[in-house]
Amino acid sequence: MKPYWRCLTLLWINEFSKRLLLLVWGLILEKLLFLEQRQIIIFSRSKDCAEETVDLKVSIQQSL
């Protein structure tokens, strides 16, 4: 009886560790996707700022 329970315990630990590993990888990937989306938002905002700066320079040059 003991080896049977030992095998079940090892299988349970193995399954638990697999699920825990998947959870950790999921959290890491979620964080990476969040950071990538945030970087895209920041980049698009900086691009908008750059376009506004160019528009401002052009309007100043035209007024001179």
C-alpha cells in the first residue's frame, strides 16, 4: 500500500508544480504584454508631441 500512496503523492506534487509553473509563466507574460502596450502608448504620445513640435516650428517660420 505504501508505494501506491507514494506514487500518488509524487504525481500530485508533479501536477501541482506544473500548474504553479504555468501560473508563474502566465503572470510573467501578462506583465510583459502590459509593459509592451504601455511602451506603445508612450511611443505614440511622444510621436504626437514630435508632430506638434514640428507644426509649431512651421507656423513660427511662416509667421516670420
